[in-house]
Amino acid sequence: MATPGGPEMRVVLLRHGETHGYFDDVGLTELGESQAREAGRALGKDLAATMGPGERVRLPHAPTARGTATAVTLREALVATLDEELGAGRGLVVGDLEPDAHFDSLQFLYDGEARESSGVAARRLALDPGEPTPDWALEFDRFDSDHGEDSKTGGPIDRWLISTTRYFEPPQIAVYRLWAGIQALAAQPEHGRVALVSSHSGPMRAFVAAAIGQDPGEPVNLEQVDVRLDGDSATVGFREHLMPVDLTTVIPPWIDPAYLRGRRKGPAGGS
């Protein structure tokens, strides 16, 4: 992880826009695109009022289709709004999109590799129902059963936060990888001291729960977690919560540092 002690940094985590579904890695609906545009306009007005001319804004994003599509639309609306507020060419410098696996969706162990879980869902659906169901698919079924009586206990991420599994990335690991990504951004202030990150609800929810000590519930599409870093500490803001947090300087021995650096795969069957 990055060494703390640099200049103040702001990282805004945003859940991607409404997607077409979670049974493969797919993009945004029309509503999802609208949500991303609205967020880009609101953030553009915010940054125009709080940042100085020439300051840089970074746009990391999860490498999923829905994370990428959110970042593309968010950036377009952000640039247009900054031009309206400050004048074209006279305002902030908005960087290019930066795919960043730190901020990826919930991961799943498939074929010996950590894979983005919605891509694995497509592989689950492709299994022959006449053949024995492998253990990983049985676990996916238990995770993703959100119907009938099961729905009364909450959605899949509700259960993920409190369940013991063999194949899903544990919530604690997701928390550490988001912090690793945030601290890596803070280690490069010359590239921008504000980062707008298009990410995913599961890791974001675990991240906030670890900071405030309770599960805040699912972030809605384009809802924000506002992280402010200053030296070796940070604050995590979400809804009515604002919690001071000491930055992580030691990775627990049961976590592979290479995993936190992004050594993972995309959807099952691809890289």
C-alpha cells in the first residue's frame, strides 16, 4: 500500500449506474446512463466551486462493462459542466479514464483465478443441468438465491457480508483492496488530488461497514462514498456518517499483497 503522509486527497467512490443485469458483465440501461450524467453534472458544479484553475481530476474505474460505461458518461457530463461553469479551456484538467482493478466488483474463485463475479454467473448458467453441479456452482446458487422466502433475509450482498464461503472474495479482503487503490492514488498527487471512481456496491458497502462499524445498507446507483485523506489519517463519509480512520500501513499476513495490487482476471473465459 502507499506510504501515508502526502498532501490532502479526495477520493469519491460511486456505484455504477443501473445495469441490464448481473448474469454477465454487461453495460448500462438508459436509466443508468441518465444516472451517470446527473452525477457528472452535480460533481462538475461541486468541483468548479471548490477547486482552483488548472487542478487535475482523475477518473479511475472498475474494468467491468458497467463500471467503464459509467465512467465514460460521467466524464462527458463532468467536462461539459465544468466548461459551462468556468469557461471552456480555463477550468480544471480532467484526466483520461483509468481502468483500475482495485475498484473492481466482487471477485469469485473460478478455474484457479479470481474473476469478476457477474462473468462467472454466465458460466454458471451455461452448465448442463443434466450433469452433477460442481461445488463452486452450488455456492453461487446459495449466494444468488434472491426469491421467495429467501428474499426476506435480504439480497445476495446482505448474505455475503455475514456468510462464510469458499469461493467468494471475503468482505475484509474487498475492504483492503479498496484502501490499497485509494492509497495508491494518494501516492501520486501530481496526477490529481481529486479522483472520481466508478466502482461497485458490494466492495463499497463492505468498505463503509468496516469504517463505521455497521452495515449501512446497499448504496443506490451513483451514490457516493466521500473519502478525504490527510497525512496518515482519513475520513469516510456516507449518508449521515462521517468517520475518522487511520490509514492502513500493515497488510495482514493472511492477505497476499499481490492480490491487492490487482493480480486478478476478468470474466471467466477471458482475461
